[in-house]
Amino acid sequence: MRHGKKFNHLSRTAPHRGAMLSNMASSLILSKRITTTVAKAKALKKFVEPILTKAKDDTTHSRRMAFRDLNDKETVKILFDEVATKIGDRPGGYTRIIKTGNRLGDNADMCIIELVDYNELLLKDADAGKAKATTRRSRRGKSTGAKAETKETVAETKVEEPKAVVEEAEVVEEVEAKVETTEEAKAPEVEETKAEEEDKKEDTDK
């Protein structure tokens, strides 16, 4: 009977389950990525991550504890010499599960479980995202500078507006003065023409 045993037995006895997880953990450390079912991947995640945490402390005791779970000297050597230095700065979450769909035949949920720090594509995307974020900040700074420049230009135009109004008023006064002078010049000519017309009328009357 299960009686409160909530973990997934994976339809295996305890020795069989332990041996399977040990072999899968060794394969994950050697290959950095394996394909399996989602249920096995979740069980493997709980099994292998404490081992990876122990590998950060390179002591004889931690090596023996890792060998107890992995049962493979070559895997323990790679774990402490290569993987531990790669995951040294990560506080946890050393593995990632990526679902790949269902398996033909039994329709089981399949996935890829991998070590996070060995996926170069996702690491490049993360670096590119950081670079874009920095460029956006610089653009915001430029936009504020452009706003300040526009404010300065607006202030300059506002200061120059009264000068333009004064110049326009002077031009209008000059035009009016010219019109008055032309009217004054035309007035005597109009009077002379009127006098000539009156003389002609008198001659015709006679």
C-alpha cells in the first residue's frame, strides 16, 4: 500500500527505480541533454539537482556522496572538473525541461531535459535581450535631450516673435506713407483736368 507516498513510483520497484535514475543522471551529466518522458524527467530533476549542488564543494566527502548516487567514476570526474565550474554562479535550477510532444505508439508525453548552462542558443538570446535593453535606455536618454533642444528652440522663437511684429508694423507704415504721397501727387493733376474740362464746356456753350 502507498499510505502517503506521493512521489511517482514510475511502475517500478525501489531498487529498479533508483538504478534507472542513477543511469539517467550519469547520461545527463555526460551528454548534457537527454530525451525521455515527462514523468521520468520530473523524477530525474529531483534526483540530480541535489547532486549538482554538492558538486560545488569539491571535497573528498562530496565526491564520495556523488559516487554513492551515480556509481560511475568517469561521471563523477566530469561532474566536479567541468560541470561544477560551469554552474558555480547559479544558485539553483540547473536543469530545464522542454516538452516535445507525444510519442508514437503509446502517446506518452515526451520532453528534453538539459543542463541550463550548456544551451548556447538560449544563452545568446538572453545576452541579446540584455543588449537591447541597454540600447532602449540610451534611446530614452536621447529623446529627453531632443525634448530639451525643442524646448530651447521654442523659447528662442517666442523671444524673436516681438521683433517680427515690430518689423511688420514698420513695413505697413512705410506702405501707407507711400500711398499718401502718391495720392497727394495725383491731387493737382486731377484739379487741372477738371479745370480743362470746364473751359471746354464754356467754349462749346459760346
